[in-house]
Amino acid sequence: MGASLALALSGCGLDVALFEARSDIAASKDDRSLAVSYGTRLILERLGIWDSIETPTPIAAIHVSQHGGYGRSLLTAEEVGLPALGYVLRYTSLQRALGVALTKAPGIELVSGAHVEQVARAPDGISIRYRRDGASYATTSRLLVIADGGVSLAGQAGAIIKSRDYAQQAVVGVVETSRPHGFRAYERFTADGPVALLPFESRYALVWTAKQEAAAALVAIPEAGFLGALQEHFGDRAGRFVSIGSRARFPVSLRYAVDPVLTRTVLLGNAAQALHPIAGQGFNLGLRDAWELAEIIRRHGRADPGATACLSHYRSTRKLDRMSGIALTDSLVRIFSNDLAPLRALRGSGLALLDLLPAAKRTFVHRMIFGGSL
Ligand SMILES: Cc1cc2nc3c(=O)[nH]c(=O)nc-3n(C[C@H](O)[C@H](O)[C@H](O)COP(=O)(O)OP(=O)(O)OC[C@H]3O[C@@H](n4cnc5c(N)ncnc54)[C@H](O)[C@@H]3O)c2cc1C
């Protein structure tokens, strides 16, 4: 997210430095696939990198259902008058596009292989201490944006963090089916956690959330056993599961800063909020934050970007989208991770009703694509 923000700030007239721990910012080993909304595509276009992302797969429709209960909903791009609801892409390709663009972006100092170890308040701003090639360096900035993926720096900066452990993990992989995907995604809610199948090139990207021990077993069992378990769990609406590439698992939880704005500091991306992948909102929300922060800094001109006026403006502008994104994701996980029969019936009615009320459906889809706004 730091790379997106830096790119959005290119040419703004301020001195911008990006400290990145990876030695080559355009190379990443994070081979997860990412579902990005149509709104994210628009921002990536404005950043000038959309056309450099390799083969994004459009999502024309999303089929939402629940295991063991009636009710389903079909959300389509056609209903909302867009070419696609979103796209599935490789995170590595997105990071490469961002990295290459940054090396050519005017006014950005790119400090690769720089591991930031310490941040602290200083009389004239924020002091930043980092290690690079075995040596230690220090610098000071009027504004610090922490976008380290939520690893460690937010706590050092004094953020108050709240978290909820769902006791779930996400098992991810790329799965081949007997039927072509037709650009349709599936989200199936089960009491153990949601399962998403996202059209990804000629196959599906799978995100299967399960209880922790079950997730460990799902990664360890032989392929045939895994495919059988997936078929049993997901059903046959996408066809027969034929093969799966390498499998990996990620911890999933909710972790967010009560306030992403601190003295001369902003937390961005997963450092501000790490969400359950249930609704594929994490990257999308973070990118909207990054874009808006850059816009606000630009509007403040060459004035102090770390000043309270600038940061308060950012906080109030982003509050609704941020809090509703956190609340929506958390409620979806909790409402659907429950097998009580009355709740199952209520969920079924909700899904069926969504299909019967086109205006409500359009509002919901619009919110998922472009975020919450007044
Ligand atoms: C299984 C799974 C599926 C997901 N699917 C989706 C999806 O479909 N759609 C969606 O929108 N979101 C999804 N997400 C969420 C999304 O991946 C994250 O929200 C997003 O990648 C966070 O980006 P970030 O830039 O904050 O963090 P990261 O991508 O983790 O980047 C952090 C960067 O900071 C650098 N760094 C870390 N520490 C330091 C340091 N001390 N000094 C210098 N540099 C440092 C790292 O090298 C890295 O480049 C998913 C998440 C998971 C777990």
C-alpha cells in the first residue's frame, strides 16, 4: 500500500521517500491471487499501472449461497451497468507493475532493502531508524505513513489495536474444474467459514476458510483427498474439481487500529486494518485510503503534510468507509459462522430477499465495489 501511496504522491512537490524491506520492490514472493473491485481498477488506472498488470480475469457475476440451507443470490455486473464487478489478479503482477512505475516516478526516493526498525516522535517530526546492507541509518520526516502489513511498527507508533480471533485459517490454491468458469465467482458460507471460488485465468482461485486444525489437515492431505473434501463441502455447482496446484494457508483474523491517525503518523493498509478475506475487501479498502490520503495531501499544497489539519481531514473523510468495511466483514463472518437452524433460515431469507429487491441489491453491490460514502 506504501507503493500505491508513493505513486499517487509522485509530482506533488513534496519530498517523498519509500522505505521497503525487500531488496527489489518489483519482485515479490507473495503468490496469492487477489480479487479487486471495479473501483480499484479505476484507481489503478489513475495510477497508470492497470495496463501493466498481466491477464486480470474479469468477474461478471457472483453466486452467493449457504451450506445446509436454502436461499441464494446472484449479483451481476450487468445489473449495475459495469463491464465487470471486479477482477482476479496475481499479487506478484500488481507489485511488479507498482515497482516498475515507482522507479520512473518523479519526486520519489525509493530506498529498497531498508528495514525500518524504529519510529519515534522527535521535536521536528518523526524520527525513523532503518537498517540497510548491515548499516544503521536515521532520518526525520514531517509525516510518517506506516504500511508494513501490520507486522510491528503500528504498536511502536502508539496505536491502540483491537483484534478478534475467528480461530479460522484460509487455505488457498488454484483449482481446475471440469466446467469452464464463465467468469462467475462463488461465495459459499458454511458454519466452518466461507469458501470462495474466483475465476482466475482458465481456473479458479480457491479461498477455503476452515477451523485451524482442519486447515492444517487440508494442506497436508494428498490431492485426491483434498479434491474429494472440497467437492463434498462445496457441492457441484462449479463442476467437478479435477486438480489443484500448491496449497498454502494464512491465518485470518480481524485486527484494526482504533484510530489510524496518530501524531504526524498515518497507518495504512493492513497496518490500519487487517480483515477476514470473506468479502475480499482488504486491499480494496487500503487502496481507497491511500488514494484519498494522497488527494488530501495534494490539496494541502506544500503546507506541512503532517499538520493536524491535514490529518484530521483524512481521518474524517475515510471514517465511514473504513468503519463500515470493518463492521461488514466482521458481521458477515459472525452471522455465517453459526449453524443454529433459526439463524440459517434467517440468512436464507436474507439472501432470497436480496435477489427480489433489485434496488437493495444494487446499493449493496455499489458499496462493495466503490466503498461506503455519504
Ligand atoms: C488468504 C487471503 C486472501 C485475501 N484476498 C483478498 C482479496 O481477494 N481482495 C482484497 O482486497 N484483499 C484480500 N486480502 C487482503 C490483502 O491481501 C491485504 O489487505 C493487502 O495485501 C495488504 O497490503 P499491505 O500493503 O497493507 O501489506 P503487505 O502487502 O503485507 O505489504 C507490506 C510491505 O511492507 C514491507 N515491510 C514490512 N515491514 C517492513 C519494515 N519494517 N520496513 C520496511 N518495509 C517493511 C514488506 O516487505 C511489504 O512489501 C486477502 C488476504 C488473505 C490473507
